Amino acid sequence: MSLLRTLLPLLLMASTACAHADGAFHGAGSPYRDLSKVKVGTIVHLRTGRTVDRATLFDHLARVQVVYVGETHDNPEAHRIQFEILQALAARHPDLAVGLEMIPRDQQPLLDAWVAGHMEEKEFARRWTALWSTGYRAYEQILRLCRDRQIPLIALNAPRTLVHAVAKEGIDHLSEKMRGALPDTIDTDDPYHRAKTEALFSGHSKEHTPDFDRFYPAQLLWDETMAQTGADYLKAHPGSHLLVLAGGYHVEQGVGIPRRLFRRLPVPFATVLPFTPVVPEDKQDRLMKVKRMPTLHLLIADFAWAVNYADLPGVKLGVVVGQTKEEPDQVGLAVDQVMDDTPAATADLRAGDRIVTVNGETVNDLADLRWILGALKRGDTATVTVERDGERQTVTVTF
């Protein structure tokens, strides 16, 4: 858990950077279009400012070997765009593979087992969520399609222990074993990448990583590792095609993964950025508080696809759970606190209750609860059975 807390600022950096870009990078969008005025659903070819339809976009993407699709991690509309592009490319390229920022390289066996059909979905979702805080449900269509069609999934990212070590110690002070896990080269001289990262760092919490000179190498490690992993796969599978799904920060302007993969393997590529023209007021708190973004004389992507900013799948019960010390003979998940004005409070769930089942499904731990709640939506009801004072009671919760 301590490692997760240390890494959380780094993970938040990656997950919020592209959300911030929705508002801050309009000047780098297209010399012909003001992206803040583009209607949702519009796809813009940024070099010309022309609007294109889906078929034109898909035909263009099918002509290159590597396609990068950025995302705002907590926006399911961005994942819907990724899914549409995946479907289109899979129909054209039987040799397609999908590279994922979300999973570190040392977890490749997890993805292999999933694609091979050797793992139940609930267990895969549990392990996915342990690695990536956005959770499984946002990606389930993509992941199911890859499993059903046997499309290889590639774990692109650096091992978390290595990222942690670089952020804490710096590259120069790594152990010999750790240095052996570094990518072959790390380009520290890209002025655009550094300027963008430095600006985003200004809106980042300094509690865990106050020093930009430590923070920046960790960000470079992500991009260089993902680029090398992708290049290695393509070299091992000559002529194959690769779809890379990553946060917008790693795709925008091409200075993250694309430029670094091209340095290793100069094959044709294209970038697509789902973006929100105007972020609604109720989503403003998700954006990083960056003072000023630098002017980058680079197009933000080849294509920009305007989307709404939606909420992630699932509902929240409104409880703090799992902190109470477990006893061997106890069942269910302990409720430590019930938040005010939540579905749990309205249903009269109480601190000290133990959640045993939800809609008849057994709850043994937090992963079980997340799995069940992830399949629900606002307006749904659920029956929750709790153990209270040695007796079981069932209540109805409305979300």
C-alpha cells in the first residue's frame, strides 16, 4: 500500500494531463479551427482543419502501421472512441495487437492469460483494478473484444517498482539490477516534452514528489519504456500493426510515445485525440490547476474527435470499508463509516455492519463490492444483506 501511495501522484499526473489539455491546448489544435467551438461528434483533420467522417478516418488509420489513441482515463466517451477504432482496425488487420499504457511490462503474463481465455473475467477485473485505479469497467468492451478475437494485448509500461525507484532515487543512483530494466535510451533533450511536463507539474501535488528533477525522469521512463516495448513487438512481428491506447499526455504533439517509438523504428503512424471542447462545470474539479501551458509549435494530433465528458460506469454506495481488523470466522466486508447524503445513509446502513451480499452475490472483499457496483447505474436499486449485531438484515439501496 505504501508503494501505491507513493506512486499515486505519478499515476494522477498521467490520468489528468489529457483532461487538462481539453481546455489548454486549443491553440495547438489546428491553424484552421478553434477546437473549443467544435460540436461533439465532429472529427477534425487538424493539419487541414477539415471535418471527416468515421469511414474516412478509419481508412486513413488503416494505411499506417501504428495508431495512437489518447484518452482522458476517467472519461468513458474516450474509451468508446478507442473501441470504435479498435473494431475498424481489427476488421482490416488480422495481425493487429493492442498496446496498453495501463499495465506494466512485468505483468504481461496476466494479459496473455486473459487473451488465451485462461482467466475468469471477475478475477481478471480484480487484478486489472489492482494495477490501474480507473478500474476494469471503463475498458471492458475493449478487453472483451481482444479476448474474443484473440487480439494480442501488450503490457507497455515500466514496472511500478522501477518507476518508484527512479522517482525516489533518480536514475544515476539505481542498483545495477534496476538499471538493467531501464529502456535502451532515454532522451532528455526534447524541449517540447520537457516544457509541457514542467507546466503540468505546476498543477501537481508536491507532497510526495516536490522535486521536478526527480519527477521528470519518472515521466520519461514511462514514455521511453512504452516506446521501446512497442518497437520491440513490431520488430519481433515484422509488418504487424499496433494500436496504442494511452493517456493524452503520452500522445499529444507526438512528443511522448510516438516520437520515441519512431526513433527506434521509423514506421508510419497516426495520432487521434478524443477531446472535450468545453469541460462542464461539474467536471472542472477533475482538471489539474495549471497556471499556464507553454506554446508548442506542434499540432496536438493528426485527428481530434470531440466527445462529451461522461461519468465512469458504476455507482457509489457511500461507505468506507475494509479498515476494521478481520477475524478468521467473520464473513463479509466491514463498514467502517457511512458518508452523509449517500445511498448507504438513505438505506440506513451503519458503521459496524458487515456487507455479506449485494443482489445475491457474495461480498468477501472490496474487489467483490467494486465488481458488483460497477455493473449498476444511477437509478438502479440493489438488495444489500448485512450482518448487524449477530443477525442478518436485508435492505434496499437506491442509487
